[in-house]
Amino acid sequence: MSLVRLNIKGISYSQTQNGAYALILNEVDGDRKLPIVIGAFEAQSIAIALEKEIRPPRPLTHDLFKNFADRFDIVVKQVIIHKLVDGVFYSSLICERDKIEEIIDARTSDAIALALRFQAPIFTYKNILDKAGIYLKVNPKKDEDEEQDSILVDDLIVEEIEAASAEQEGYKNKSLDELNSLLDEAVNNEDYEKAAKIRDEISKR
């Protein structure tokens, strides 16, 4: 399976889950976004790592891990989001010490917080991005390479992500006959974006 590199688009408060945040990863060589729901502590830790000017007076948990690893010459080389089960992403840290590589299981939010501190690349498998990645219609003219003024992404983007995710979840409960009827309807209405999503769900079956 081929790996796809991701970067961090931003973080925003989740509109649908109280106390949770949406971490949005962006496909480096494409337009798809991978939204991941994370907790408040992990969101804070990722935000601090992104905003390099902010330095907490005492090390956060992920900073402590980085200091510990540095002391013992352990390097996190990359993070791989390798599995998606029932909406939960599973990740691995690819670490190296004395030229010996080890793979360590980690929550995706922790893995990304550490990847930022080690300046390690983040990857996922193409089939996971095909399954969970979504396209956004918000700010289509905005240059994706433009430096972001804030790590907090626009609420409109999060609303678009959560609406698209909910729509995809809805298709999973449909039968093939229902999906084919919806596909014909979308094509007749010239709603080709919706048609593409339905076609993708049919292909997965």
C-alpha cells in the first residue's frame, strides 16, 4: 500500500462534540482533508508546537517525552496513521536509536504532537485517505501554499468537514439499490460532487 504525506491544516473547536477539537490534516500532493477529532489537552499541545513563539513555563507531557528521547538519543523518524476502525484512527511512531528501528503504537493525537516536536513527517495509507478524506468547497480561491495567519481554521471549514463526514456516514447505511438510485438522481441534477461520493461508496462495496 502506498503512503501519502500529510501536513497540518489547522485546529478548530468541534461543532458536534462538546469539549473536542477537530484536527485537520491536508494531503500534500492533493486537495483532500483528513479530519480527526482530538481532546482539548492534545489540541493545546499541538497548538503550542505549531506556535513556536509560545513556550510553557514547565514542559508539557509531549515536551517531556521529547526531552527524554533527546537525552537517550532516540529519534522519531516519522508517524504513520495506519488503520481506521469505526471512526478511530490508529497510528505508529517509527523511532530509531543506535541505528535500530522500533515501531511504537500511539494515539494519533499524541503521535502528531510528537511529530511536530521531532519535525518528523506524517503519513497515512492511500486506502485510509480514500475512505476518510474529504474535499472542501470553502475558500476555493485561497492559495493552499499561503502561510496561515492562525492555527485555528475557519469555523466554516469545520462545518463543511462535519457536514461532509455526516453525509458519507449516511451513505454507509444505504443498500446498493438505494445508492444506485441516489447516483442517478445526483447525475440528473448535475450534482457531480455528490455523485462522486456515492460512486466511491459503491466502489467500496
